[in-house]
Amino acid sequence: MFSKGDSMAVSTKNIVAYPEKCARLNCDLCDSEDCLLCKPCMDRDTKVQFTNAYREYIDRHDCKRVFPPKFNPNFLNNSEDLSSYSPKTRLMYKWFKGKCIADTEWC
């Protein structure tokens, strides 16, 4: 999968944040926000957004991300109120949290 103008391929496995959860969820209708993080329910814009976020993470060098803030291990087990964020921002937040759960380097 390539983003527009990109030369580095990013595999779908790199942009899926909750593979086990996606396997358990019944997302046939893609009707929950959590399902939007699963490959069958990602639209093209979401795939591009996650691909770009993944590439920014890989190419970050000494830069730090601004949002979402750094996660700590205790925080990961708690649910947070994301109602004040837009749907796309909530999705990106959850995506980063999923990446962090899978690999603490993302925290």
C-alpha cells in the first residue's frame, strides 16, 4: 500500500492496531467506532491517515509527537473520555493507544 507520492511501502499489518480485538469483534456492518480500526472497515482516507502516522513514527528521528500525549503503562489499562474530540481524532488516539499496547516503543 502506498500513500500518494510515497516511495516506501507500508504493509497493512503495520497500520492495524488491534488485530486480536478485530478478530473477536463482529464488524460485518462496521457500525461501531472500534470496528473502524479494523482492516475491513477502514476507508481509504483512514488507511492513508494511519499510513502517514506510521511513516511519521518510523521517520521521527529525535522528534517527539505532540498528540496524543505520551502514554504511561498505568494509563493504558484505563478508559478515557474522548467525547470532546472529533471522530477522526478519537480514532487516531485509539490507534496510537493500540500501537502502544502492542509495542511500548509507541508509548
